[in-house]
Amino acid sequence: MADYRAYHDTEWGVPVRGDDALFERICLEAFQSGLSWLTVLRRREGFRAAFAGFSIAEVAAFTPADEERLLADPGIIRNRAKIAAALSNARVAAAWAPGELTSLVWSFAPEAGRAPRTAGGGPGDDAESTALAKELKKRGFRFVGPTTAYALMQACGLVNDHLAECHVRGGRP
């Protein structure tokens, strides 16, 4: 699976900052819920096209007609609840000050921990991801539970769950 390997080696765990970039990751992790990451990864370009490059301002302005367009788009995962959550989350984030989403997400970065020794050896969530999910929900975000928040933290470099012997682990938080 060359596409998964490339994602692992060049993106997963690399620190991500920027409101639109983090919004994209929040959306994709929510769409991944209940599915394999590879399913989302292979549709990522379709998601980017369908969701205006995950520009918070643009997605926040989507209309009911846009929602119907998304539900009919074969290039994305067409789950009504997940699409509605992405649009709602964009509207919430659009009302925030620039950088606020980035600051909020990164405020939950834990201290560097030990490297997992076996695949699946890391937690599916932790105290920080539970707190992040709770804070996002408190502020109006939907479809962001502790497991989704932890996957976001892994993908965006807040935690480093590369295995101890992984060739890309070194130098990452």
C-alpha cells in the first residue's frame, strides 16, 4: 500500500498548525470514524475538492444545496451525519478569531511520552484527547469524541505514536 506508506512516512505525526489545516484533519478524522483510515486517505483529494480545500470560511457559507451536492458526491464518504457535522463545525470555527482553533488544539498537547513497542500498543484515547473533545463539544463542535480527538492528535503531531523502532520516529515530539 504505497499510498498509506507515503502518508505514514511523510505526514502522520508531523506537526500541523493553521486553522484550515486543522479543520481539514478534524473533518477527515470524523469521516474516518468506523472506517479504515485508508478509505479516507484514498478519497482525500475528493474531499478537498468537495469541501473547498477545507477553507473554514468557504465551508461555513455552504448552503443546503451544497449539503445535497455533498451527499451525492461519489468522491467522498456520503454520510449525512458526518457531512452535517463538518458544515456545522465550519460555522462554529468561522466565528472564532484567526488562530483560535490552532491555539485550542495545541493547548491539549501532552508531555512527550514513551514510544509504543507494538502496533496497537498506544491508547485509543487519553486524558488530553478526552479533554480536547469535551472542549470542542462545549464550544459547539460535533462528531469529535475522545477517539477522534486522539487520532487528530496523532495525525497532527501532538503525540508521537510511531513505534519505538520506526524509521520516522526520531526527532518528532
